[in-house]
Amino acid sequence: MFAPASAGSTRSDNAIGAAARQARAAAFDIWLAGLLPATAGVALVAVGGLGRRECSPHGDLDLILLHSGVPGIDELAASLWYPIWDAKLGLDHSTRTVAESLDAAHDDVKVALGLLDARHIAGDPVLTAQLAYSASDMWRRTASRQLPRLRELCEERHRAHGELAYLLEGDLKEASGGLRDVAVLRGIGIAGVADALPPAVRAAASRLLDVRDALHLSVGRRSDRMRAQDRDAVAEMLGLSDGDTLLRRIGLDARTVAWTLTDSWRSVQRWRSTLRSGTLATQRHPVARDVIAVDGEIVLARDAIGPKPDATLSLRVAAAAAQAQMPIARATLEWLVRFEPPLPSPWPSAARNAFLALLGSGPGLVAAWEACDRFGLTGRWLSQWTRVRGTPQHHPVHQYTLDRHLVQAAANAARWAREVSRPDLLVLSALVHDVGKGLPGDHSIVGAPIAYDIATEIGLRPSDARLVSNVVLHHLLLPDIATRRDLDDPSVIADVAAKVGDLPTLEILHMLARADAMATGPAAWSTWKGRLIDTLVARVRGVLSGEPSAPAWEPAAVLARGELPVVQVAEDWVALAAPDRTGLLAAVAGCLASHRLEIAVVNSVSVDGRAIFECAISSRFGATLDRDRLAADLRRVALGQFTAPPRLGIARRTSAAPPRVIWPASDLLEVRAADAPGLLYRITTALASLNIDVRAARVSTLGADAVDVFYLVGSFDRAAAESAVLAAAA
């Protein structure tokens, strides 16, 4: 929205900040006023960003040509709009009387909300004043009807655009917590229902506007979506160290806006309930010591508010709110921030018990933690929390920022509290399992001593703190081994048992693996992965307890002893028993890839010349699986009659990182590469071309990355195998 030269000085066009936005607005005011000839009964009114004096460098102009029914208004409008278009400026315009504008606002809540920003530019100021007053008055009078409509629109928009706080490429305007929500909060405030724009929200909104200004200047056009390739340039314009710092600031500001909007909608709901009942009746009931519920919100009891507040109050309030699954009143949070003294070190038992009760509350934890986090209480509880707040996670498999992931993992872990002997240590370990991320080095190794310090700080015994530290150190052990190693290898099981050390730690690691994966995202967990981890845990438990365990995987009797070939096809798995030969796995992978199927995991065994495969599958493109056709093709594979389509192995997916080959053992080949259709087929075909037989395979896909592990049989040239596999995966 760079102002034309005729608008006067444009030194603010390349500037960022509130002053620059207001300067751009002032320049447009002068220029637009010069376009409107003096005509009685006509006014030019700005709404949107120009109405609020928040002009971004490449934003649109939102204008209303207001009139009192004067003749020739269409010609006058054309004379006004065409110079704006000639200046190559975006324009959203309308020509209406005051009555027509109010009628439109009555029927369309978005129009009604927009008129609240109406500001006079030129012409008859009485007309503008009449519109502004009438629009605000009507908004207040019809708020009980308009605000529910507005909420529905917000929820629909949020579903379409997601949560800005957790998106790596979010829309600064439309996503939840974005600038559009700030306008909604302004409307709620003008309706007189709530203090919807407290200082924290105004500051967050100003910073989000700064980000959008810098984005416009960086890309040279109007854009509200912060793309990955633009982050560093925008960060530099804002004086931030890097793109991650920018993402973190955007996320924290968006969470402030989003939380305040949720809190304001509760105020709207209470207000409308009061209007319907015609009374101000207040429902109060005790929830916990010093904590009561008032009209569906958690507040402090009067006796808790004194000259020497209890240092454990905020933890007890949060625990009570989480367990009752009720929101904490904003006034209560503000009071706690202002008056609660710091906790002693180590924590007293009341604080520790409240904290562990909060973590173990399950579904109510996330909302209670977020409310306390918005007001800085979580940083008072745990000094390390300030470092992880809002930290972005760039792997596409992650759906949350680091801090939200940790809280979600703790909430998930509470579901399995009855499966472990120490549920308190399970939920605490879930909260701190990734606390080492963002620091140099392996985050598990770095995070272990930090977790020990946190456990000690909250008053746990040294033995319990060591257990938490060991869990953090090995929290990836079970999923890594289960999906990449041969679970029938006694040395693998013995190594895991030595690292785990005891049964309580094994129990916690088992449930944490589930909670962590579920908090990561849908792509991080599957029933097959869960089955492999369960099998590994059972075998390690046998070693730790001295009890023998069954083999990791025993194929069904029909596969092990049925007449060859045996083919079984279900919606999410296939099984095949066939005469063993080199290249059979490649043929199976090629067959599945030709049906546009993705292989999540492969179990295989060779017994007396019989090769048995079980593969978990899913449709890569969501197509309906033709089970009969797939079964026929797999039978042809077993008989050596299947030929893969000629272009099957050609598909590639670009990746910034080249593929890697790792040799955890002399017969164990691990390939890490960008996932793509036919990847497993290409790799196994490359191995088969060297007459290298594959005894077993483990296939894992996380987002855009694949980690495939192959147990190789016989003698082979490692260098040749590595070269062939890298060429196939590139």
C-alpha cells in the first residue's frame, strides 16, 4: 500500500512500527481528500486498516463513499475509484447511504464489525459522525444477537486456518490468534461485555502488525502468510537474531491473543445468560482448599487473600482448575502474579503434591497450564520453562511448539497412570523429557541432568530424581530399538535391559513412548509401532525379572506351514509366504508401490526355504484398496511372475539433506532419506542386484523422512552395498 508520490512524503513507506503505519495513514488521508470534489451530502469514510490508522506497506484500502441520496453519485464514485486503481492500489469499496450501511450491518456481522472502525477522510463530517455513532450504538444494542454469529465465524475460520501459535507457515491475519481475532476482541470490548484488549493483547497486536509490515517489505507485495523462505529476512528487519526467534515471538503473541479471545467468549456467554434470566444470580461452590468456583470459573476464596499469601497458591489453584476442568478467572491470575511470593527451594510438600496433581489431571492440564503460562506463572515454578516456551519444532511430524508438546505429553501420560508403579514420576518425566532441546548436543543426553535438577528442585528424593533423569536419557530407546533392530536377537534385548536398569523405569519408558508419540502428531504413532514396542517391553521385562519370554514375532500357522504360496490381504496389512529367494522383498515392495501403498513396517523371517512377510500398509494417496487385485499380484510375486512397472522407481522427493547410510552392526544397514513413492523398492532392488539377501527389515516414516533398517545375510562388500543404496535413495 505504498502511497503515491502525490500523497506527500513517503519516508514511512519502508519503515516498520506504529508510527510508520500512522504516517502512511496520514499520507493517504491527504491524497484521498484531494480526490473528492467538494459536494454537499457526500463523505469519504475509511474502515479496515486505514480506518484504524494501521496501514501496512502493501495493504488494501477499505473505503465507503457515504451520501445522502444526492444525484450523480455513481459518476462521482467512478471519479474517485479509478485514480486509486490507476495507482495500482488494492481497493475494497462501497457506495451507500447511512441507512443502507446500517441495513447491511444488521444482516452481516462482518460488515457490522467493520463499521466500528469508520473514520472520516473528507467531505461532510456530519454524515461520517452519524454513521459512526449509529453503527456503534446498533452494535451495542444487538450484541446479544451478533456476538454468537461472530463466534461461529471465528470458529469456522480457525478450523480452516489452524492455530498461528503452532504453525510453521501460519497466516498472520486469519489463523487463530492472528490479527483478525484482535478485531474481534475490539468488537467485544466496544460492546461493553469484557475488557477484551488488556495491555498484553495490545502489545501482542502491535508486534504482529510489525511482523506483517516487515513481511510486506521483504516480499514486495501484500502477504499475510509467513513462509519459511521469508522468515530470516523478516527477522533481520525486526532486529531479531534468526527465523526461530521470529517464530517464537509470533507464537507467544498469538497464544496471548487466542487465550484472551477464549476468555472473552466466556464473558460473552455469562453476559447473555444474565440477559436471558434477568438476574445477576451467582453460583458459588468450593472446589479445594482456598479455591472456589464462581459462575463456572476458578477463583480464590476470600480467606486466601491476605497480607502474606501462601507461596503454593498458584499451584493449588492450577491443580484444582485442571482437575475440575474449569477455567481460571483472569482476575485471579492477575492477583497471583502480583502478590504471590516465590517458592522456596526445595519446594515444600504442599507445592510438590499440587504440582504432581496438576500434571496428573489429564484432559484439564493443557488449559490450566496455558492460562498460568500466559501470565508468567509457569516460569516462576520452573526456571527452565522460560527457555522452552514457544520454541518451534521444524520437523513436519511435530504439530506443536516444544513447550506445548511437553504439556500435551504429560496430559497423555496421565491416561496410563494405572499401568505404572510410580505415576507421579511418569507425568513428571513426560513434562521434562525433551527439556534438553534447543541446547547444543544430543537433547536426551543434555536434558538428563536438567531433569535431575528439576526433580531435585521440586523436592523429590535423590533416587526418584535419578530415575527421572534416566528416563529422560533413554526416552527414545524403546521406539528406536523396536522399529530398527531385530527383537529376536538376545544381545539387543540384553543391551536394552542394561540401559533401562529396573522394572519401574521400564514401565515409565513404555508409557512415555506412547504419550510422547501421541503428543508429537498422527504420523508418529501406529498400531504396528505400538505392537513392536509392546513386544520389546515384554522381552526386556523377561530379562529384568528373570522370566523367559516368547519370540518377538511368530507368524500365523497358515503362513508357517500352509501350502505355498500363502497370500492374505486386509485393509491395513498384507501377509505373504513364498519360496525364499534373493530379491523377494524388492518384488513385494514393488508390488505394493505399484498399488500406491505405503509400507509402515515389515516383519520377515526365513525358515527352511520359506520366506514369510507381514507388512503394515496404508494408501499413500487415499485411494480405495482393490484387495482382490492386490492379492492376485502378490501371488504372482510369490511365483516369480510379477514385473514392476518400468517407471516405478523413478519418483523422487527433493530434500535439503542427502541420504545417509549407517552401520550399527556388520550385518545391519540403516538408511535415512527423504521419503518418496517406491523408496523401499529402489533400495531393496539395489541390494538384490548385488545378490545381497535381506533377512528382515524395519521401515519407519516420520513426516517427509524415512528410516529403513535391513538385516543382511551372508558375505557382501559393505562399500559396494553402501554406494548402491545411496544411489538408489538419492
